[in-house]
Amino acid sequence: MFKKLFSGLFGGEGSGAPNAGVNAADPVEYKGFFIISQPDQQSGQYRVSGWIKQPSDSGEPREHRFERSDMLPSRDACDAMMVTKAQRYIDEVGEAIFEPDPRQASH
């Protein structure tokens, strides 16, 4: 039920997702953000990755691609690790998640 609601709100699994063959997990709400695990499957293991999204006042969701180097043998363990790491990241960075990365800015 929630997956259908959130996929409509956020337009599915994210535009340009590199993991088009791996289904996204149901969103997990945390402090007004939605954490969506969509691991990258590599050599029989799963790499922690997905999306952190948040609805905006304009109606367009703000999104941040969240990728880590952690590899886990099961999808369930990977989804759980994604949520844990994303929650920690949200606690540390907050709204700044959606600001442009200064390392990517041209000089």
C-alpha cells in the first residue's frame, strides 16, 4: 500500500537509476525523509545504495543518490544496512544533503 503511494509521490524508483534491474525496496520514513534501498548487485553480493528523498513545497521531490562501498551477501541485510547508514547520514548532514557538492562545482 505505502509503496504505491510513495512511488506516485516520488515518480517511481528515481530517474536515471543505474540499478534498473534491481527493484527498489519499500520506502522507510525517517525525520521527514524517505530512504529507498536499491542495491547494486555485483558478483552475487549487494552493494549498499539507493535514494534519500524528501517532498518539497513545490511538489517536486528533492532526491539524493546514496551509495556506499559496503557489500553484503543478502538483499535483506543490504536493505537494513542502507537504512541504518542513511539515517546516520541524515542525522549528520540534514537538509544539506540536497545542496550541490562543492567538489563538483566548476572553478
